[in-house]
Amino acid sequence: MSEIGTITRNHTGLSRVLCFLAIFWSALAVGQEPAMPPLSWRSSLGYGQLRWGMTLQEVKTHYPGMAQFGDGRCWFVEQPVAVAGTEATLNLCFSDGRLYGVDLHATCKSLAQCRTRMGKFHEGLSAKYGPPNKAQSSNDYHVWFIGPGGEYPGIVAKMVIRMSLIEGRDGDEPFIAISYWSRELPYRPPLPNTEGL
């Protein structure tokens, strides 16, 4: 590689890092990110018996068989869970070591079976939280915004639930994805890996 190519590659990598740091520090400077509540704080909302803000140790008392995956902030519950009479996989995500989100995935043999199951999930969620705030005309995507503005500025709901039908690709079975996410805790993504830039 020529010297100019090496300089250009290093400059591009450095530019990405500097751009990220500029955005990160400017967001902090204007105070857009709310502070993390005290470690003793627990939300009245969550998933099942889990409450937003629980520590990993507290969550493990409900789901002892868990394995960490991905970027290290999410955990996979090794045993399937029952949701409205359907088996689903459960992933639990943490921000600064506090429970922040739950993802459920229920696979189906066909799109028709998924749509039937999705109808049951929709009925259950609507009975508990009211009708969804957003829905696609195809009925394959629904969103619920739960609760009034949170305890922190700029938050319009305390919890968001998204349910969508994902069609299988390349021979994969279709599945229903249901995500419960806290809006009371600030999300703190892991820092990007800048190694080799």
C-alpha cells in the first residue's frame, strides 16, 4: 500500500473517532441525557415480575439459566418461556447493569400461524394497556406507549412495547418479535471498538 493510502486510511479512522467524541461530548454539554436513577430505584413497570432498574443478580432469581451474548449487555434465557400459550425465547438487556429491555421471539410454522398467535398477543396487550398507539394497516406491526411522561425531561412515555411479524428468509421460519423497553432509564450503549483505527 502506498504512503498516501496509509495516511488516508488512518485519517478516515481518526475522523470517525473524533466525530463520535464530538457528538458524545456535545450531547452531554447540552444535558440531553438524563442521569441514571439511584441503584435502589425500581420502576412500577417491566415485564412479568421483572421491573426496570433491577440488577442482573435480582433478575437471575427469576431466570437462573442465562447466558451472555452479543456486545455483553444482553442475556439469553436458556429455557423457553410460555407467552399466551406459545413458547418463546427471552432476551434481557441491561444499561449500566440495570434491566432496561426485554425481547421475546416466538417462531411459527407459517405466516398464518404467526398471525393467529399475534392476534392472541394483541388481545392480551390491549386488555392490559389499551389499544396500540400505532399500527400498520397490514396488522403486522403495533406499538404501545405506556404511562405519562417519565421522571426525566424529554421522555414521552415510561415504557414502549413493539410487536411485529417477521417473515422468514432463506428457509427460516417466520416469528413474532415483542420488545418491551424502559423509557425511564437512559440507554447507555457500549463504546465503539476503536482498536486498529
